Amino acid sequence: MNKNYRGRSIISWAALCLIMTSCSSENMELSRARGYSKQSGVMYEEAVGKYRDLIARNKDDRTLRFELGFLYYTNGRFQEAIEEFKHVPAPQAKKLSAIAQFKIGNYADALEIFRKEPSLDDEYLFYYGLTSERLNLFDKALEAYQKVQSPDFRAAAQERIGVIEKKNSRSNIKDVDPRISEMLAGAPKAEAYPQAGAFILYADEKTEVTPSNTEVTALHYLVKILNERGKEKFSEIHVDYDSTDEKVDLEYARTIKPDGSVVEVGSRHIRDVSKYLNFPLYSNARVFIISFPEITEGASIEYKLKIHRNQLINKKDFITGYPVQSSEPVINATFSLSVPKDKKVNLKILNEPYNSFNARLEPVIEEKGEARIYRWDFKDVPQILPESNMPPYVEINPTILVSSFQSWQEIYEWWWPLAKDKIKADDAIRQKVSELTHGIKEDAAKMAVLYNFCAQNIRYVAVEYGDAGYEPHKAEDIFRNKYGDCKDQAILLVTLLKEAGFSAWPLLIATTDYFNLNNDFPAVLFNHCIAAVQAKDSVVFLDPTAETCSFGDLPPGDQDRNIFLVKEDGYTIMRTPFYPPEHNRLQNDVRIRVGADEGIGVEKAIVTHGFYDQSERYWLLYTPPQLVREAIEERIQDISIGAQLVNYTVKNMEALGTPVELRYAFRGPEYFTAAGNLRIMPQLASMDTSLAAKDARTYPIYFNALNTQDTTFVIEIPEGFSAKYIPQGIEEDSPWLKVLVEYKREGNKIKFRQKVDSKRKVISQGEYADFKAFLEHLAKKIKQRIVLETKP
């Protein structure tokens, strides 16, 4: 035993000595390499210093400047090289300066140099082509590449030409991809789907979440174009992404003509651009655009790409969603999600009652290696055909949601650290708060003036929450730049309110066109961020992105939504208010004086509240006065043919919190319809029955808000006219509407009032028949007119 042990020990020590000798040798080489590297760095800096000293003594020595610029250039310090080359008129300096501009991404500056200088050599031509490509000048790029002849650059130039032109010798889809050819051959006839603009013949979406917490989504689509509607919808494909953590890799894209010939999509048909070009704070929000060439009716498009995400939302969790239906029929579709087996996920199925086509919404689950794969397959999914006043798609489209978040506390612990350090006032913000609130004693008035400032003076950049990341910018940056997206405006408003001594917080919200928060399904499914402030015993919700919305009000899209309110010590899930009808009131008061010649003088006042006030204020603020005048001139023709506007005035247009008032006066040559000695007045009461036009509905009738419309007329009749017929009043109440119509005769005046209150946000398909009957019955009852009689 001892002998064997000693033998093994001798062998181990021998091997160890061999390893140590090898390591020692490598370490010595590495040490020398590091020494040379350090020496080269020192020598480089010494060379730069010497050149600078020589240039200081010989300022006009262009040779020295070129050599220093070249030294910078070869060491990758391109900006310094450009500064030196500016002093050297030699063509070689111009060339290197242009290439340096390209390398640091200043493509426009590079192009300016390339255009001015003659073609020097093939390296110059090659970079001229690359620069032209970056600026979508593909013909200019091809022209440059085609001139390249030297072996050093010709192969690369030819490769770029191939990328731009994307020519393929296999010209028919049967040769390129027999499987796709079979799908096209088996496509349904257009007659089978008369409402369709295109068929989505194949939609394959695969999302893989890796053990290293990255994510890859692969998309493969085949769409057949049927008509002009399909051409309009699918001639371009837009893929939004966040360049901070994501990149888009296109494997291929092509147009397949009706005869099967293939037109490959080259780089000249691809753009990768900023969604918000004029707002540098959001330059990471980008869109990858594929423009398909030679689209005709009967052609098809096919594309395959991947979206790589190098970091999950909070570095470990993800969310994804899959709406089953589309605006076009889906013939075949597959959605799969692969996650590590140890990553727990939650699934939520939305809108199952609308799954009339019996799609299987539960996944098939399998395990493969260390991954768990969830898979859904769909066939012959009908398109969504829009109806007037239908609910948002997110409420009627069967949808699969997946989230790896296990609690709302996890979401709080991720998001609050992103926001809390941004809520800080600098001296400029403190000064502005002091200036705005000076002399104001009431808390509500202070809150309102701070909200008004943020809503009216900070320009809103309509970046949906998450599009440009989840982390807000600092309040001081938004205040200084005077623009921001929703999360940035909310952070600034919270900062202003806190500086004034109030308790205020940001909150995340999904507006009505996005998935509402579910208490039992923690997920970052928000598309908006607003603010809240504590006012006595209640919380006031504030959306500073809605620049015409008054303090204490909310846009309809923010109402009746579950929200995630983030405080210093935790989160709260609350619900925003849904305002009663009288909150959203439209008041029309019309006074008409009829002359002896039956011409009229009219004064009209329109006073708005709630969402009516928001939209009226917006229209008046952003419409040129001449166009406002012309719009009024068009309206008054409905009252009197040939009417002439006398004047109009607007009050409170910029005074948030005070209802907008639009008043105008006009004259008209006629008003009545003559029938012998009878005069028939235009119908004063009205009821829109367009919502009841269909015999049956696929989807409910949906209203963003409840409202009240209150209209009064006072009509002064001249001597010689008597009332032959005045309709009876109407008072109707139903589950959906409350309607009051009144007619009164007081001396030479006829007074009319119609008041309609909406009572329900949603009218279901089941009650539609009763609603239709009520509306049509009511419309017939109010379809009456006042009849006057003149003395013979």
C-alpha cells in the first residue's frame, strides 16, 4: 500500500512540476507582453507630447499636424485625429478625416467630405459607400462600391452590393423553400373571407428565456395580399425595440409574386431609425422597418427575424403576451415559450367569452433538457371586424399573458429604486415652486398651479411607457429641457408637489387600450405613468401629459382603471374614478330672434365640462383662428341657409380649471319652412340612432365616459305669428339613457330644452335588442316640429 501510494505521489509531483514549468513559461511571456504594452503606451504618450511641443513652436507646420493626426487615427482616437486633419488641406488628410467621422458615427459630416473630395483610392470609395448606406443613399453607395477594384477591398465591396441588391439565382419559391410554396398553394380562396385584406397564412412566434436571463424572440410570418387594403397594411412591417437592451437581426425578408418568383429584400429596403428623432432623451426607442418591393394583389410577403434582449426587465423577470386574433384571418399560427425549468411562471387567459372559434387557450407543456416549453397552436382564427363604439381590442381579443413576477412587492422593489433618486428638486425647481405658490394660501390652489405649470409648460413626448425603457430621467433634467415622456412628467410633477410640502407619488397605469391591472396577476403591463397627491382625506389623480385637462379631472382613458401607486414605504393598488354624467357636461344655449321678414339673428353659447372641455380646449388652442371661424361658419348653415357670422369670442381657453366658453352671433335670411300660411320650424329635439343601426352586434357597445348634453333654445316670434302646434314634452328613463324634452310658450317666446344623461358604460350584446327598440321608439317620439301660423 505504501509503495503504491509513493508511486502515485511521484507521478503527481512530476506532473505538477511539468505544469508549473509550463505556467512559469507562460507567465514570463505574459509579463513581457504586458511590459511591452506598457512601454508602447508610454512611448505613444511621449510621441504625442513631442508632436504637440513641435507644433506649438511651428504652428503652421502641416506635416507635423498630419503626422500627429495619423498617430491619433491609428490609435483609435478619431475625434483628436479629425481636429488635427482640419489644419491639413492634403487629400490624404481629408480622406482619413472622412473615415474617422464615419467610425464615430458622424455620417452626415463624413458624407460632406466624401462629396467634396475626388476619389483617391479604393479604401476611400469603400468608406464612401458605407457612409452612403448609413444615410439610405443606396444608389450612391452602389456607384461607389462598383468602382472598387483592388483585392484589399473588392470582395468586401461586392458583398455590400449583394446585401443592397439581395439578388438570388433561385428565382422561384418552389426552389427557394418548398414548404412555403406548399403553404401558398394551399391558401384559401379570397371568396372564403370576403372581408379580408390579407391572409396570415403562417405566424410562428417563439420566445426563449435563457438561464442567463436574456431573451430571444423569433418571428416568422407569411402573409398573402388580397387587395388594396392588404397592400396598405402589409407593404411595410415595423418592429419597435429599445436599443439599450435589444437588437433586431433580420434573417431574410422577401416578396413572393403571384407567379412564385421571389424578390429578396435588400438593405435599400430596410431602415433602422429613431422613433423620436427630435428628442435625444429617447433616442434608444427605435423602429426597424422592412419595406417590401413589388407588392401587388396576389403577392405574398415573408420575413424571419429575431429580437435579442440582453437583459430582462429587472434582470431576472419577464412578461409576454399573445393576442390570438388579428385584424385579418389567421390560417396557421404557433406561439411557444421556453423558460428554464426552475423559473416559475404565471399564466392568465383574458377574454375567454369571445373565443367563439374554440381555440385551445391552454398550453401544451413539455420539458426538454433544462427547459420547460409552453406551446399553443391555432388554425383558422377569424379576423376581428370592427363595430362602431366597440370595446378596445384588449377587452375582446382572447389573449394569453405570461409573467414570471410572483408578487406585486417584487415589482415595487424593482421600480421604486429606479424612480426615488429622480424625485429631487434642484435650485431652479425650488425657485419655480416658490414663484408659482407665492401668496397662495389654499392647498388645492397650490396643487392646481403646480399641476397647471407641468401640464402646460412641459412639452409631452408621446412615448408609451416602456418604449424607451422603464427608468425615468431626473426631475431637474426634465425641468431644464422642458419636455418629457409620461414617466418623466409624472416624476417632475411629484417633485414640484413635494417641494411645496405635499405628499405626492408616481403611479403606473394601463389606459383603456391596454391590459388593465389584475390583482392576482403581477406583471409590468403598463403603458402610462401619472401622478397622485394627497388632498385632505382623498387622493387626487393627475395626468400632466393631458395639457388641456383641468386639475382634479382625468382623460377618459385614465378613468376606471386599476393603478399601481408607488410610495416611499410600499405600494398601493387603487382604482381611478369613473365620473358621473354631469361631470362631462356639454351645455348649448341658443337664442333666436325672428324678424318680420322671417330672417333671424342668433346668439349661441357653448360651455364645456369634463372631457368635452378637454377636447374643446384642445381644438381652440391648436387650431388657427381663421379655421375656427370657418368651422363655425359651416355649422351655422345647418340653422339658416346662407347664414353670415357676425363675431365669435372664446373665454378661458388657457385657464385650466375654468370651463371654456365659445360664443358666437350670426344672421340668417331664413329659418322656417313655409307651407301656405303655416311656418314649420326645424326639428329642435334630436336623437342619434346610428348605434342601433345593426340588427345584432358581435361586441358590446362601449363608451369611454358618461356624459350629459343639455341644450336650450329661446325663440322670439314676431307679431303676426301664432303657435299652431307645439309638441308635448317627453320624459323617458331606461337602464341606458335618461331623456327629458320640454316645450313651453311664454308670450312671444317659445322655450325648448333637451337633456340627455347616459347611464351605462357598456351595453351588452344580450341587451342590445332592447336598447335598439328603446332608441328607435324614442327617436320617433321626438321627431316632431313646432308649427306656427301667420295671419292671412
